[in-house]
Amino acid sequence: MRAYKARGRFLKRQMMRRIPQDISGTAFDVIVIGAGINGACIARDAATRGLRVLLLDKGDLSCGTTSWSTRLIHGGLRYLEHGELGLVRESLRERETLLRIAPHLVRPLPLLLPIYEGARRGPLTIRAGMLAYDLLSPGKTLPRHRMLSRAEALQHTPVLEAKGLRGAALFHDAQVEYAERLVFENALSALRRGARILTYARVERLLSERGRVAGVEFTDLLGGGGRHTAHAPLVVNVAGPWVDEVLAGAGDAGGVEKLIGGTKGSHIVVASFPGAPETALYIEAQADARPFFIIPWDEKLLVGTTDEMFTGDLERVEAGTAEIEYLIGETNRAIPSARLTRASVLYAYAGVRPLPFIRAREEGGITRRHFIRESRFGGLFSIVGGKLTTSRSLSEQAVEMLFERLERRVPACTTARELLPGAATAAGEGFHAYAESFPSWSGLPAKSSSRLLKIYGTRAEEVCRLAAEHAELREPISEETGSIGAEVVFAFRHELAETLGDCLLRRTLVGLDSSAGTDAVESAARLSRKFLGWDKRRAACEVEDYLRYVERFHVKKTEARL
């Protein structure tokens, strides 16, 4: 999936130089291709340990698979079925780490797992899985599981289908409501440690010298299509579903082995309804016995996911009609009072998991473990697999391998204990204490101040300072979310946003509201004209491109006027 395309009408706009003049002469230690969660974490770890890092992406930060996930930080209860105890243990450990270093973005999430007669997974299987889940996470801060009787399950969640219900398991994982912000904060941390980050920079080919990688050649997609080169003795290909495409530009460097055999996961977003569950549900689907989630999310409900092989156009991945009907039907079976229809779907989205290529294997059985594949061409590494939960540990492993190839002493990794930028407080009082005091001095309505904390953490203070400069910047751009005008300006001035899509979908997150941001796009464009110097033509083009992009979410398009 691409971030919405900035067409030729934008390319001649007046803007600060995006590509540093000295880029080709800078001696980087490592170039990271792909700015999803894994690429951003690798850049952060490498820069924190003193490496000179260049992070490139042909779109925006987190504009691919990361944005289209189920937004969970979880141990992978289902992975126990496939005997992947090591992956579950790693995931549970990393869940605790993220709860500690990013408490503003990653929060505990209770889940209820109902058990029905005739289900593939009966009470004994579920109980055994729950016990293993607890045993594999010693020292965890989240509550241990509880097994509930039929009556207790219905008391806990009265809207559950009662017919055939035998009981339930109540356990905890974690949710990253805005996965895009987790990526950004890792990228920001890398930037503060000296990394260079260039979005809309598409790698065209890998450079080589004497059988080793020597750097990359890339195109600036926003600066007139100019070609540039960057040099480094190591290149990490973290392009997700596009890993094989990057290797295709490597010539002999990539070889002929196919690495990625991605599967598509689709989700639907619906408005909360009377009696909607307050606890996330993890349910075995009746149609195919595959577990899926119904999750309270962003004051709505997120339902997903599917799992089917994908061989189509990676630049336009959409939830299929059959997938949407499947998720609607299974939700209605689990919660009869929901009575969802196609009209109930606010929007749908889909992404492709960068899983390893395996011939003739059931989609759900493909491992979610990550692999680091070193090319026979020296200095080139490709990351296969990986997920939100284990992105930090993956980066630790990858960066230590980079130091070994550079034949340097490996410094200690500190990313497991260093707080992400939005969790750090000047007074050291801890994020939760800071959050309690923030609304009283923010000067904003409760809805807006609460929203700022969820998006920016302690960096909300910077947004408030910007809002204090002009009354218009304190006004909401979205009544539904309470997001304010200062966030638009902040996204472009301080958070690497280049387009309205970057701003609304992956910085302010207004693009995740019930109308996919179409209620805020005109206001954002007007603010950009007034405070960022956009001309009327650019503003109109940005709005048009944004509306065209979100059509893929199956939302009703509103007419835009500037």
C-alpha cells in the first residue's frame, strides 16, 4: 500500500530542500529501507548505539502493513497451537517492555474468550493454553487469567450468544490504539540520536562494489523525481511485503529466492451500538474455526482479521466483499443484538503480512516468527516476518548483527529501558502522574486535552504551546475527535509530515474517525494555507488526493470546498 500519491502538480511547489546536498558524500554505516515498525525500531536501536543511519521509505512512516494491523501488543495465544513457545515467550516479554517504555500508547487490554459447544477448541484446550500463557510470562504486570462459568460469562458480557455457551476465559494482553504513533516515536528517537530520515524516497537499485553492497540509488518522489545516491557498507531491507521488489533492484545481490509469501488481513470498523461489549472478544469463527477479534477501539469497534494468500497489487490492498461479509456474519453470530449490515460498516481496511514464502501451507499455520536473511552479496540483509509486538527485540538482534559485520565492539542495547519521547517527563514524575495534571493547565476542553495525551503523550505540551500562539489553532478541526488546528501545523513543522495524508492518517490520526477524516480535510487544508504558506492550488490538490485515497476504505466521499 502506498501513501496517497503526490502527483506532478505538487512537484514544483516551493518548499525547503528535502534531500540534503551532502547526501551522496555522507558516509553512513547503515541504510535502512522501509519505515514501518521494524524499520523505525532498527533505525532507533542503531542510532542509539552510535551508528550513522539513513532511513528511507517510498511512502510515509508506517504507511504500509503497520497501519493496517489489528493494533494489538500480544503474546500470540494462537501461536501455542503451532508449538511456537519461543515466539510466545518473546512476545510476552516484549509486551511488558512496551507497556513500560510507551505507557501513553500501549495500554492493558482485557479479553474475553467464549467457549461454545462443538468448537474446535474446548474447555480443556483453552484452560491449558491459558496456563501456558501465564507460565511463559513470569513477572508480568498484567492480571493472570480467570476461567468463567457460563453464568459468569453472561454476567460479564450479557450480549454474548447464550446458545451453546459453556463458559469463557478472561485474560489480558495490550493494545496500541494508534500504531502509527508507535512508529513515529521510534523514528523521532532515531532522529534525535542523529539518524537521517527521508520519506517519499523510493529505492531504485542497490549499489555494489567488489561483491559487496555499497549503498542505494533512490528517487525523490516529492522533489521533481530527481535521482540521488547514498553510500553505506550495510543495507537492511525492511520493506515488508515489498522485500522481494527491493531485492529485484539488487541484481546479483538479491539472488532468485522468493522470500515473502504474504497473506492479507482485513478489518471492518463499525460504530458502537447499544450493549456493545466493553471488553474485547476473542472468538472462534463458526465458518472456519479461525479466531478473530471484536475490540473496543477509538470509541468504535474494530473487527478482524481475515487470513488469505495475496498475490495482487501491493499498492492497492482492499478488504474484499466476501471478507467484509464474513466479519459481519461472525460478529452477528457472536453478538446477535448487533444486527450489523453492510450499512453498519464505517470503513474497512486491509494489509499484507510480510510472512515467509512457504509452498502449499495453510495460511494460518505460517509462522509469525521473524528471520534475518543475509544475501550472498555481502552487507545486504532482508527482514522477513516480524510484528508490532516483537519489533524492538527484532531490532536488537539485527543491530548486533550489523556491528559484527562492521567488526566493531557491540555496545549494550538500551532500547528496552529507554522511554519513547512521549513517555518521558521533565520532572521525572512518570507518565501517569503527568497525565493526571495535564488537563488542568492545558487550557483546552477536556475532550481535546484527553485526545492530545493519547496521541502525543508528554509531547502534548509542545502542541499546547503552539496552540497558544493563535486562537484559530485552538479550535477543533474535527468535532468527533476533538483534534485541534495546532496539530496540523505541528505535524508539518515538527513531525516530518509532507502531505495531508501524512497529517491526518498517521500524525493527528483524525483520518481514523468515523468518516476517515473527510470531515476534517478541508479545515486542515485551510490551516495549511494560512500557517504553512500553501497556495490555493496545492491545497486543492492535496484535498483531492486525500479523498481519492480514502475511497478504498469504502466510505462515503464528501464534497470538498476550499
